[in-house]
Amino acid sequence: MALTATATTRVRDDIIRQLHLKDPSVHVASFNRPNLTYRVIPKSQAYRQILDFVRARPKESGIVYCFSRASADSVAAKLAQDGVKSLAYHAGLSSKDRSANQDTFLRDEVRVVCATVAFGMGINKPNVRFVIHHDLPKNIEGYYQETGRAGRDGLPGECLLLYSPGDVAKQTAFIARIRKGDPVGARYAQHLRHRFGVEPQ
């Protein structure tokens, strides 16, 4: 049996091929999560918007997804300075530090994790009440996966996306770097292939 939370037709076909499944029965359930509320608002003083959102929910825990490691570190540090227990999580941390930060979050010893897309795969924390996107997600499937970490206990969860046209420019610049064979762009392209089974266009 092969299970995945979300997968495009291409990814499902790849799973079947890679596992050498013979005429398997494929079941695709609904993507609808009625307990989640989605909100998209213009980004204006993003950190202040995040701080106000978190402070309005003093007993709830959540995840703030950021485009870069630097943003994840910065937002986590600012939240901590403003009295919100928070930690960063990204591939730039050592494996030991990533594990420690994740475990601290799972034990409810911090309220917020500020992370890149490296965070969340396989975590089982049912009481995540909100997921905030500080930056535009890379694609709709990734956005659905990341917001899906809220409300796994079936209780209400909130998903907030801060949108700025500048975020589109950042993604476009990364795609341009991929096309030019830039090493950073090449790593990003590899991430897209590995994580989502897609080729940058």
C-alpha cells in the first residue's frame, strides 16, 4: 500500500512505476477540509501582521512558513523578542538542532515554528491551530500540503496567506536562475522534482 496526502496525476503514476505495482487500485479522496478557514490578505508590514495574528490567539500554536532561511530565522527571533515562544526550522540548521526544535514544538514548549518548506513532512501534531504563509508558496500543491498541517484533530484551523506582487518576482527570479543553470537555481529545481514531481517551466 502506498499513501500520500496530496499527489498530482504525474506523481501518482510515478509511485506506481517506482514501486512496480501491477494494476493497483487507486483511491483519491476529497481534498476538502471543511474545518479549515482560508484567508488571503495584502502584505503590509508583514511581521506586524503576523505578530498581531499570533497575539490574538494566545493559547494556540501554529506554523509560519517563510520563503528563505533568513526570513525564518528573522521572524522567529522577532517573535521571541516580543514574548511569543518561537523557534526556526530549516535545512541550514544541523540535524540535531532541527530535531530538537521540532520536538520542542511537538511537546508544546514553544507556540510557533517559523520554517521553510523543510518543516512538516510526517509530523503528527494534531493541535496546530493556524498556518501562516509569510511569502507566496511555490505552487498550489505545496500550499495545500502546508496548510493541511492545521486542524488535524478535526477542530477549526486558520490559514493566512500574506500576498505581495514582490513574492511573484522572487519566484520568477528563481525560475530564471534555473533556466540559466545557476547552482542555487539547480538546487531549487532538484527540490521541485523531488518534492512535487514537477519540472520548472
